[in-house]
Amino acid sequence: QTRFGIKNYFQTDLGELKTHFEFEMFGTGVDAGQTTFRLRHAYAELGKFGAGQTWSPFMDIDVFPNSLEYWGPNAMVFFRNVQIRYMPIQGATRLTIALERPGASADQGIYGDRVELNGVSGRFPLPDLSAEYRKGFTNGSYLELAGMLRSIQWEDNNDDQFDLSGNALGWGLNLSTNLKLGSNSVLRGQLVYGAGIQNYMNDAPVDIAIERDTVNLNSPIKGVALPVLGALLFLDHNWNSKFSTSIGYSYMDIENSDGQAADAFSAGKYGLVNLLYTPAKNCMMGVELQYGARENFED
């Protein structure tokens, strides 16, 4: 978990220009387990406008608990994306609207070995539209509501008797908060619901899956956006200036389609409790107990 970043602030004729460049050496995907270069932020902001790769407005990084475990709660909306954003309201209370790089993943399920699906490819003519509004309070607490709309399309390029082209609407609402409970405790919570937004989640599989259509012989299967529900609640508490604890639970549930395999992901559970010790500034150590569970579709 090695991370390096630079933040710069420049005064220009149009106001302050802020830039943020950050990378780490934590491989994911095909590079899992490798110390591979991984870009996190490459972002610039001038006045009410910003562009580059950074946190999606659909997510709230402030609900991430003070954990030792790197990946974080499975049900958290967590995605850094390339975007262009407009921020008409800035500060403790803020409003952000963004156009983000589109993309989605699909599960061909029990039909994955059919040659008729080989020529089906994704198409994303429109950017994802995201927005957030955060209401800040005087004690440092806040309440935030974020939304997402996305067009997911796919084309059948095969020359056969089937037409497997289609489209789906991805959407989601994300309600999150930080509540300051006195001077030593923070309650972090999030509730998200939507369909076809799995690639914006911290630990979810696919946005689109296959559903049978026994009536339409020309299109016997179709793609559908999978509904997803995510919830988390964590408490960060400082016992004193040197000891702190984070404790909480996260749950995510996906409504599977009838064309998915029996071992397709259906639900995930995540929990932790820790005791952290800070003997000196910028030095921390601790112990942490974690819990994780996965439920499959039918097996």
C-alpha cells in the first residue's frame, strides 16, 4: 500500500487553479497481487469547473471508515472516473453536476458458451450523468444525496436469425451522512439503491445480465440491468489522543436474473472492528478483526 501524490495551487487571471496527481503501487484486476502503477487522481479545477480523473460525484469518500483493511466496505459507492464537472455551489454545502466516462460489464451466464453471443458488443454513445448535493451543518455533520443516470447499449453484429441488440437504463440514488456525536465520535452511513450501477460500487460484479424471453423467438434472451441495494454503518471513536476504534457493518444485495449461473454473486456481507494506536504523530499501528461472507444465486 504505497501511495504518492502531489497537489498544486496556482493563482491565475481566472482565479485559483487546483491540480491533483496521485498514484499507488497496488495492482487490481489482472494485476492483483502485483506492485503495479495504478493511477488514482489526475484532476484540475478552476473556479466552478473541473476536469480529469477523480472521485465520482455519485460517491461519498467521507463514509469510508478508519480501517486497516485496504479495500473498504463492499456496499460503498466507490469509483474514480474521468469526468467534466460543474460546481455552482462550493464549500461545506455544495452542488456538483458531472458528465462521466461511460462503461459497463455484462454476465452472459448460462449462455456464455453460445456462439450467437460472440458478436454482441457494448456501445456507449452518451456519457454517464451524475450529481450530488451536500448540506453541511455547523458542527461538521452533513447529509448528502447523489444520483446517477446512464445509457447502456449493446449491438448484435452477427448475421443470423437472432437479434440480440438491446439497451438498458442504469440509475441510482445514494443517501449518505457523517454525524458528529460529540467531539470524539463520528457515525458514517450510506444507503444506495439502483439498477445497472454495479461498476460504481466498491465490490460488485456486473451491471447487465441475461434474462430469458420465451415468447419472442427472434430474441429469445435479452439483457437487463440488475437491481442492487447497498447499506453500511460505521462508528469511528477516539478513546483518547492515542487510541481509537472503528466498528461497523456493510451489506449488499443484487437481484439476479434467470439467465445467470447458479454460482453468480447474489449478496455480500462485510464487517470489522479494530483498535488503533498512535504513539507519535504520523505513526500508527493496530489490530483488526474482519468478517466477510458471500451468497450465490442458487447453489
